[in-house]
Amino acid sequence: MSTYQDHADAFLNLLRADAGLTVYDGKADGTTDHYVLVYIFRETPDGLTAPDRVPLTGRSMAANLWAYCHCVGGNAIAARGVAARVEAAVLDVTPVVANRVCSPIRWREGSPPRRDEDTGPLVMDLVDVYSFGSVAAS
């Protein structure tokens, strides 16, 4: 199976293709007031492995990548603007991961913008969750 990082890079690179979008992977550095902070989780559930795709070893060949996108702005309008850019960059796009066949990226859930003043000035944080699946290429 391709590495966890290959799946993460496929998603993050779609976001980074938007030159106007500041993208952070796991930690923001605070140098801008609007950005997307992405936390990535990969699971390999047995339920996603089709019977005809299971090799003789019995090892799972399926993977799901979940991307938790914290869309941050100085106010609710800015946070929604970041969320719109994220959506435009990834929704319904089929990512490319070497030696894998991927499904299109789908939106899974989200939240309204929430106030965050923990680190100083007010920012609004809107979270959208996206996911895509992959199986080993034949």
C-alpha cells in the first residue's frame, strides 16, 4: 500500500495549487490572518476491501483519507471565504496517488464558524471534513 504521506500529499497538493490559499499541515505559524490548517487521518477498514481485491495474503488493500480543514479568518466572512476556496480546490476532484486507484473527494461534515481568541486577536474557525478512498491498482 502507498504510504500515509502519499495520500496526505495528494490532498494537500490540491490545496496548494491555489496560490492565494495559505495551507498548513498540522500546525499554523501565525504569519497570516486567513488560512487553512489541515489535520489528516488515514484508516484502512476491512469493510472497504472488495472480495475480488483481497490478495492471497489476506491483507487489506483499501484506505480512506480524512482531511479536517480548519478554515480560519479574521471574521466569519473571511472564514467562509477560505472554506469556499478549499471546496473549489478539492470537492469532487479525484486525487492521484502512485499505484492506487482513488475515488473522488467528498465533503463529509462541517461546522459553522466559531470564535477563537485563545491566542490573542479574534479569529473565526470553520471546520469542513473531506474524504476519499483508494485501493491498490491492478
